[in-house]
Amino acid sequence: MTAIRCQPLASFRPGYPLDGYYNDLSRFARSNHRRLSVATNPVTVAQIGLGAWQLAANEPEWLHVVGRATRWLIGRMTPAGLLPYELPMGHTYRLDPPWFSAMAQGEAASLLLRGATALRTSELRDAAIKAITCLTESGTDLVAATPDGPVLQEYPTAPPVHVLNGWIFALWGLYDVAAAGSGQVAARARSAFDEGVTALARRLWMYGLEGGWSRYDLRPDGPVNVASPFYHHLHIQQMLALSRLVDDPVFASTAVAWQRAWRSPRTVAIAAGRKLRFRHHHHRGVLG
């Protein structure tokens, strides 16, 4: 949903979400924080806020941007904790407004939790809990049931397309609420995270392509939606982060395989060409 040259692994301490975030969004915040006044995309806002929070560790003036991003999210959150997209998804996944995204819910929860402490505002912690409620309930558009377990949907299409990066960002929101909270709320978040990450481990092979490249999603029809170089690199960073959060070797081994492909100019060129062919069938249009 958002684009920048690179979002590498960041500094974090497993089990202590207030000590860091999983990928480095600081450059995204520096480049895009002025867009908050005209933003319409909850993921863009959450990522600007998370990047600003990372920057604020050494540059406290960025807390102002954290505050603006959290106010934007709070101001648009429904009583049920949902963050609506008010514009149609005009390419690749056809969705009419208002529509919702598990990625937006998870990243908003991650930002709101961190903002609650940084800005000393308990309201933000309550909002973070509300944001992940829809990810802990089965049978919703954002939680697709599969034989391997629940898959969190960045785009709630029918049939589900299971976008990889958005699923992982949503899982991180659950992880953060589970680690930072207590009582039944934390227990539900932990259960949803455990079930989701188990499903991810079981299904990760489905995202692999010949040559060690990754898929962006698992759409059941049309040409394969190959991950662009940006998203393949992001997938690697997400695998590395998960290998530190979860005791399952599949994430580290997948990161190694995908890194090998990333270092091969020929494989990168082939993947970029396949992505162009996919875009020939699914134009981005003005909303891309």
C-alpha cells in the first residue's frame, strides 16, 4: 500500500514492543509527514506515525508528528474500532467504500500503543485495543478461515487473496497488544497471534516461486502476482523479524532463500519482468 525505496529490519526487543518496531519506517516519515494534512489512507498515516515514533527516540520534535498521526486515526475510527477507507480501491483488488483492512487495523494498533506511552495519553491504549478486536474474531471479512488456520486480509476480497506483507503487519499489531497488555484482552490477542502465525508457517511455501522469489498474494485466477523488488525485500525483512519473535525455523530459512534470490541480478530482472506483465493485466491507475 505504501512505497519507499527500502524498509529494512529495525531495532527491537522481542516481547517489549515499546522498545522498538520491526521494520524501519523513519525514512518514510521524513519523506511523507507533510502528507498528513491531506491523507486518506490509514496505512500511510500509521506508517508515518510509526516512523516518527522511531525518529523521536533521538529527535524529540518528531513527537508532534506522532500526535498528529494518532489524532488522525482516532478521529476516523468507528465505535467498533474500524478504520474505513473512504475511497474505492481502483486497481488490482476491486473494493467499494467504505472498506476495511487488517493491515490498517494492525499498524494502527502498533502506533496507538506506542503513542499512548510516548504522549502519555491512555485514550490511545484503549483505541489500540479496539483496533485489533476485529482481528480476534472469526467469521469476519478481515479474518479468512483456511484449513491451516486464520489468514488476516489486507484487502477483504471475495475470494480472499491473502496478501503476505499485510497479513504480517496485522499479526504484529496482535503481538504488540498481547505483549503490552494484560488480562483477557491480551490473552485474546495472543491466541489470535499464535493461531495466525501458525497458519503463516504452514502456508509460507505457497508464497515461494521458482528461483527463490516471493509472491505478493495468492490470487486464485489470472497471472501470478509476483512481488516487486521492493516487496520481495520487505518480505525478507518481515521473515527476519518473525524469526526473532517466533520459535519456528521456517521464517529464518525462508529469509535465507529469499535473500539468495535478492542477490541474483538475473532473478531480480526476471521477477521485475513478470511483475510488469502482471501490471499489464491489472493497471494501477490513479490510486496506485
